[in-house]
Amino acid sequence: MTVLAYRDAVRRALDEEMARDENVIFFGEDVARAGGVFKVTPGLFEKYGEDRVRDTPISETAIIGSAIGAAITGLRPVIEIMFADFAAVAYDQIVNQAAKMRYMSGGQISVPLTIRMAHGAGMSFGAQHSQSCEGWFMSVPGLKVAVPGTPADALGLLKTAIRDPNPVVFLEHKALYADRADVPDGEHLVPFGKAALCRSGQHVTIVAIQRMVQMALKAADLLAQEGIECEVIDLRTLSPLDVETVQLSLRKTARLITVEESPLAGGWGGLVISRIMDEAIWLLDAPVVRVTMGEGIIPFSPPLERALIPDEQRIIAAVRQLGIKR
């Protein structure tokens, strides 16, 4: 094992895949000479040269459009959209071109495109630079959506994304870039559609992604002091979505909480709950609780932003709402 920061795990994945396959190219705003605005990609330009690592103009539509063209002609582009919020500028290209081209060509055209984007709140970047954007993409057939929450998953899921013949939206939480943890040495791939069991428990299942997994684990530690044992699941990808792991957990706990750093409407938690209701409602002994950001727009003010984002205390309150008897 090697201890790596989340940002360094992303860089390692890019480096390993570019070394493995000369068709992998990488471009975006300030990703080459400057090494990225979040300092995720330093050294790649110097190692692979300007033919494979390029800075682009400040134009999301140009970045996405050229990447789709490169992908359908045989390359495997990895592109960076500096803030996921800006993907809205090129949303048509992502959902109506990249996501649908393979289907509309009868399988004759593949689009092996990886779209890396930084998203998420917690750094006081304001309403237009802090949104969790997974809900924008997970409802689009033809797109895969990865949401790594640890350095090991950032490495393994990104390598899997780059090798996939389909377009992948790869969302990196900007507040996690400095987090450090063990990462396996050697080849490390994480399959899409397989959630991770982060903590075992018998009283309640808490499902989360990325930074909210950390909040759920903090809540679980505090509740364990009272004898309440929480099972914490990190979904890791939202499309494909691993509901089976959630169902296996509910066979033991019979209670479910979802925790989302995103608005209530259109969130992934609603899809998880809908699937459970359709496929395994008999596993539940209590109503499901969703912890979200409600309908709030993310404020610039640090204390107001902290008040909006779910934390361990709100998760604990949700657990108490279920009336668990130890």
C-alpha cells in the first residue's frame, strides 16, 4: 500500500493509462503547463508532450465537442471541465450527442470519453461553483456516472472509466482533493456498479457518496457510543447503481437513511428509495429518511454554507427519527 492524496490518485490513474495506451489523450483549461487549477495534473504535460496533453480555450462547448470528435475517430480522450457547474454550457453535447451516438448508430460508433469534473460544496466558492451535479447526469441513458470518495476509488474508478467504450461522467469532490489514504500498489481497477461497505452495523443502513460518507462515518462513531450500530454504504457509482448491496444490508437493519449533498428534487436518494419500494419494500420496518440540502441555493458565506450542507448532527437526528430500540 502507498498513502496518496485524492488528487495524486487521480493523477496516477491518468499517468498509468496514458503510459498503457497511446490513444489516451488529455486536455482542458489550464491542465497542461499549470497542472490544473486544483493542482491535480502537474507533470503530465512534461512527460507526454503537447500532442497528448493540451491546454484549451475557455470554452466548455469546444472542449466537449472536440472530445466527442476525437473519441469517435479512435482516441480515448479524458477531458477536464474545471467546475462541474459549467457543464451546463455544454449539456446538449453531453446528453444528446455523446450519450446517444452509440445507440443511434446501431453500435457502429463508440464514444470512449471520460469527462472529469470537480463538484461539491464546502469551500465557499459560491452558488455557481459549488453544486453537486450528479443528478444532472445520472438520469441520462447512455452515460455512466462515477463518484469516487477515497483516493483508492479515485484511482481505480478513473482507470475503469478510461477503458470503458462508453462516455463516463467522472465527478471529483473538490473538498476531498487533499484527503490522504492507502492506495493499492500495482494495477488497481474498481468495477462500476459495485458499492462499498464502509462500516458494518445492525440497526440502520446509511447510504451516501463522497464527502457525505465521511459525515455518515462520523455520525456512526458517535451513535456507537450509545449502542446504535450503523451500516454505512458508499455507492461509488450512480449509473450503474448498486441497489443489491443496499438490499442485502436492509435484510439485517430494516431501516434506511440516504444522505445527499444536493437538493431534494431529482436526487439519487429518491431513486434508491424508489427501487427499494418497488423491489423489496418488505425489508423495511420503518419509513425511509432522506437527508438533503432541501431547496437551498448554496451561499458564499462560510457559516451559511455549513448550515446548508448535511453533517453528522443532521444524520444523527435522522437516526433518532427512526426510533431505534437497542
